[in-house]
Amino acid sequence: MAHDRPTADLPPAVAGYVAANARLDADGMLAAFAPHAVVLDDGGRHEGREQLEAWIRTAILDSRAIFTPEAWRDEDGWIAVDGLTSGAFNGSPIRFTFRFQLEDGAIAALAIA
């Protein structure tokens, strides 16, 4: 589907990540990911629990970066979520699209652009 959907209908793993991010809850954010998950963010690639935990702490918690979804859509097997990220960083807030790939009810990949 190409049309936008309300954020209340986000898939459970994505909704869990977003809710944990709103609380700046590192363990909750990490729990939404599959053990082998990959995150592509700001030119970096973070793979596996250890690297994802470090990414959450440095990219999100240190700058208090909270992503607020506005709409989402299915996009070639990815869940594309548009919204604003605000926090203690230059240029805040910044509009991003978070693209999630799900596998067995968990986030297997996240690409942020």
C-alpha cells in the first residue's frame, strides 16, 4: 500500500520501539530488535545487540532524540514511518523517515534517512 496510515495502527514491534523511545528507555528500544538486527543511521552501520545498545546510548540517549511518528505506509516490504525527531542537538527538530523491516514480530532492520 502506498497511502499513509494513522500511527495508532503501527505494527507492534515498531509501536514498542516508538513508545520506548518516547520514554528514552534504552532496554525497551533494544527489546524491539531481533538479535541479529542492523541499523543504518547517519552513514553508520550498527549490527547485533552490542552495537545496537551503543548506538541507542550515543545517538539517542545522549542527545535526548525522540522520534514522533506522523504517518506510515508499507513500502516494498518495509514499514516507512515519517515524523519529526527532536532533542538536544543542532537543527532540532529534524524530519526523518524511519524504514523498518520486520521479521518474526521483531525489527530486523532499521534505516534512518
